[in-house]
Amino acid sequence: MSLTALVTGASAGLGQELARQLARLSVDLVLVARDADRLQEFAAEVERRYGVRAETLPADLTDADALERVAARVADPERPVDILVNNAGFGVNAGFEQSELSDERRLHELLSWAPLRLSHAAVPGMLARGYGWILNVASVAALTPTGTYGAAKAAVVSLSRALNARYRRRGVHVTALCPGLLDTEFHTRMGEDHLPELPKLAWANTERVAREGIRAVRRGKSVMLADWRYRLAAPLTRVLPDRLLERISTTAV
């Protein structure tokens, strides 16, 4: 049976790696991101290397009309989406007392509302077919007091747990993938230079994180804290005071 995955934020970073690994498993792709040229280039690459079909759907998911176009593609019964990967995201570099309210709203629209909207579009068809997988890319920031970014990601984790609990027995798996620091374009696109010189050990491997996320959603795991170093550190989030956690975590998001 040929499967199709729709991946948001597929033009770079973790989204691109997730799409590449799905293509390696012979899954056809619908690639969503703002940059049409980069999407087209990547689509040609995966079609050439893996022999899958790769459709491109350029869209800014913070634009309501664009989000609805993508939702309509997800819900199209004639071209079913079997795997939905909600990965698109960005961060606000300014502190909460200095940030623009419009940026904060865009952040939550992309990080928490878009995954909810697209999941809402995907679930009915998946339930009717008796199977489906939704992988929501959250963050270890969801487990710590990391301001509005962490708050948005926490909403994604909560949504994923609820949907997985409700629909897993009906064949629909929903997983929140929580990576830590990844060596991608994320921080560069924020226009930031605030990250300190961190040791190599602090950075998770993007290929490994993508592989763990795909494995977790196939197995029906509701939350996957990706990469061994972050799993080791996770118990600290339950015992350290919020003031210290906030100070540590805001240097690494």
C-alpha cells in the first residue's frame, strides 16, 4: 500500500530530514513551506533519489487563507494524507517585555493553532480509513518555563497526548516529538546571536531525532523526548526550581 505524508516546514532543518526519511521508506510526499523555490528543489531531489512522488504546496501557515488551503489538501478524500507531520515553526528572540504582540500572536498561530487545525482536518479521514499517523514537533521547551515558545509547544504536547489517548485504539497514532537543540537554521532565522558557545555534546543529531520521531509515531507513543542526552536531563525539570530552569532554558531555545 502506498502511503502519503504531508510535512510542514519541509524546506529546511528537521522538517526536511523527516521528509527525507519518510521518502526513504517509499512514502510519497506533500511538502509545505513558504519558500516555493526551495520546496521545488527538494521535491526534485527526493523524487530522483528515492523514486517517490513529491508534491509542493507553498504556504505561510500564519496566513488564514493559506492554512485553509493546506487543511483542504489534508482532508481531501480523493488524495488521502496518511501521515501528517506538523513541523513548521519559528521563535521570537526578544524578551516578553520587549516583544511585539503581533510576533507573539504569529508564534502561537504557527506553533499551536496550525497543528490543531491540520490535525482537525486529518483525523476524520484517518478514522474512516482505520489508520493514520500524526507527528507534532514540539520541544523540550514544553517541559520547562521558557516563555511563550514553551507555552505554545506545551499546548502541542497536551493536544498530542489527548488525541493519542482517544484515537490510538481506532488506528490513529498521534505523537509529540520533543527535540532539544538542533544544528539547523532555526536560530539563524530568528536573527539571534544570543546563544553562548555550547559544547558539541549539547547539540542533538537531527537525523537521529527524525528517526526516533518516526519510530515513536509508528509505535503509538504519545510523547517522545528525542535524543539520549535530553532524556537523561528530563528528571531535572521535575526537581529544579522554576527560576533556575528558566535561566538555563532560555539560553538554549
